[in-house]
Amino acid sequence: MSKVTFYPSGKSGDVPEKKSLLEAAQFLGVPLPHECGGFASCSTCRVVVIEGHENLTGIEFEEEDMMDLAALLPPHRLACQAKILGDVTVQIPGESKAIKP
């Protein structure tokens, strides 16, 4: 189990490893848009990784392609593609009370 924290809500909890950040958000009751259903084809589930970059799987082709189309650079990740390998803290962009990494 890994601790995943979402800002600006501050909700956190233990989530099984190998789950995506999107699955973690759903598990913890954190609203996170995902218009394409989690298939890396819309970029609405984007998050900013504040801590724990090394505790996520690497960016694969589908995610990299969508991030290029959406003009996103790390520390952004698509929550539907980033799998958890350890403790991670992320920010959901565009919400009020957002913190800066």
C-alpha cells in the first residue's frame, strides 16, 4: 500500500500499488474529470506531481502523445496512465485554493 495525497482537497489514504492515480482518486472519493474513461485520449485527468515522481511508472507512448497534444510537460501526468509504485502527492490543476509545486 502507498499513501496518495490529492490537493487542494488534502484527501489522502492508502492505495494498493499498481493502481493508477485516477483509480486512487476514485477510491478516495476525490473528483477527477476523465472524459475518455481513462484511455489517454482526452487529457482531462491531468494532475501535477508535487512529490513522488520516482514513485510512478514512466510515461509511455500513449500518455506522451496526449501530453504533447495538450502542451503539457512534467511535472504534469495523466492520472489514468500514471501507476502508483510508492507514496505520491499530486495537485489537481484548475481548482480553487491550488498550491504551487
